[in-house]
Amino acid sequence: MTAVTGTPFETPEQQALRTAVAALGRRHADTHEEHPEVLWTEAGKLGYLGVNLPEQYGGGGGGITELTIVLEELGAAGCPLLLMIVSPAICGTVIARFGSDEQRRRWLPGLADGSRIMAFGITEPDAGSNSHRITTTARRAAGGWVLSGRKVFVSGVDLADETMIVGRTADARTGALKPCLFVVPRDAPGFRRTAIDMELRAREKQFELVLDDVRLPADALVGDEDAGLLQLFAGLNPERVMTAAFALGMGRFALARAVAYAKERQVWKAPIGSHQAIAHPLAQSHIELELARLMTRRAAALCDAGDDAGAGEAANMAKYAAAEACVQAVDRAVHTLGGNGLTREYGLGRLVTASRVARIAPVSREMILNYVSHQSLGLPKSY
């Protein structure tokens, strides 16, 4: 379980990336929890954070496939970097695809080398998973825009230089509201954040945001005002794929700890891993994680191919499969270690809560089942 293994579909360059990132994670395994910014900085300097961004803006010229490899391997080493999901994956992808040349020059180099962090705010207190009920609005003003509204569960705002906010503008022809993306500087007047008290133990805190008539210049709008959901889901599909990679890394970390313990821990003169009651659940988790990795690989490939419709279905499936596999792997690992599974020494107790996050964010497992039932299977909606 300590060896780095890719899939048979990976190129030699991707396999080399996986091996190199795994080595980086192992070097930081003992210090990451106290100093995650050190790993972030080194990963940025080595080009791993921006591996999916265009080369002309300081990136690696790869895609979401390569970025998932980075996040998965760091997670498998016990060093997950949650902000990779939002900064280079969501925000970087949207800006690279839809930003102006000036916006790309302004933001992408920093996102690529890790010197700039951009958070992402979409969830609202009353909208939940229904992005059509977003009430944060943007109205035109002299020389730009004015944003008003609230967001919740926005990760890492205190670490971010800017936050990409999903707002809505009024269609001049119909009066209907349509989604648009705006980049808000952290020190913008009227932009306030309040930390949410979470049980989750993580470096990246969660925040509620208030946008009280925040004035922005015209070029704070990313992309076309009329593109709507196309631009939004260009960022949300990578978010789901990267969440899958995040879950896979956690699941692999937990399984590796359990397997090592089951090989060494002896009761009645035999390693506990020789008993099927211990061995079979761990074997199940290995199978489930490997299947989820294949689905994640497919979803990432569709993202990189520009197939937004296909990527939407695959990304949801990958996120669902990886989250379920992760929760099961963590649960089985804790049970394998017994009381030791909840000690700080083995690092599994903190994953009990963290693995649940993969089930509920950025979209719940139930909403994914809703998506698959009516989009993939053609069943009628109940909502």
C-alpha cells in the first residue's frame, strides 16, 4: 500500500507527476498539519498547483487530469490541500476559459505559482443546492457594478486575495436574473466575512460573507454577461472532479494506515489482518476506491476534452463514488485500529468528520442521485 500506483491509462508524464508529488507529500507528512502553507508554497514553486493552467500564463499546460493527480497524491500522503479545489481548479479554469487577456495576465500567473489564492462563493443561506435561487445581485453603476447579497460556507476567504462571487444580473430584455461571475478583492469596502464555528478541524476555515453594496470596476466581471450557466458549470464540473480526488486521497491514506496496522498488530499469535472479518472490509475498500479512481479519471478527461455535458454527468458520478468509498474506507480503518483509530498518533480520527464533508459538499449525494435519475435515466423530477 505504500507504493504509488497510477492507472494503466496514464501517460509516462502523468505517472512521473504522480511519483514526484507523492514524494513531496511524504516529505511534509509530519509537519503539514501545523504548517500547510509551507507545502502550498513548495508545491507552487514546483509547478504542481498550476499544472492545469496555460503555459503562457505560468502554468503547466496540462488539465484537470493532472491537477487531480496532484491533489490525490498529496491527500494519500496525509497532506490534502483543500484550496486546490477552488483556486486553480474552479477560479483558474473559469478565468483561463472565459477571462479577457488582461484578466488572464493579472490573475493566472499568481494562481499558477500559488502566490495568489482565490476563493469561490456560490452557496447562500436560503438557496442551498438550488443555484437558481441565488439572490446575490449585481446592478450596473457608473463605471462598473454594485454587488449585494450573502454567501455561506465559503472556504479560505481569510487566506484569499480575492473571491470569485456568483451573482445574478437582470436581463434587459426579459427582466429575468441570470448568473454571472465577479472577482471581489478581499479589502473591497462593504465586503465582510465572519468565520463559521465548525467541528471540522482544518486549516481552511469556513466563512459567511456579506456584500453590502460592494462597488466593483467593469472588468471585475469574468466572461460574457450573457453566457450564464455555461461559464458557471465550467467551474463546477472541475470542482466535483477535484472533490473526488480529495476524497480518494483521504480514503487511500486511511486504508494504508489500516493495512499496515492489520499486518503488524497480533492477537492470539496471529496478525489481525489474517482474519477475514478484518481483511474483507479492507479489500472491499480497496476495490471501491479503485473503481472511483477510474470514474474520476473519466470525468477529468471529459473536462479536459471540453465536453461540458459529458463532464457534468461523469463529474457527479465520480464525486458520488469517491465520497462513498472514502467514508467507508475511513470507517473501516478506524474499526481496524479500534481505540487507536481515534488517537492523534494515527491521524484517522480527524478524517471521520472530513470524510463526511465529501458526501455533502459541494453538492450532496442526494442531489447527485436526483441529477442521475432525471438527467441520465430520464425519470421525472419531484422538485
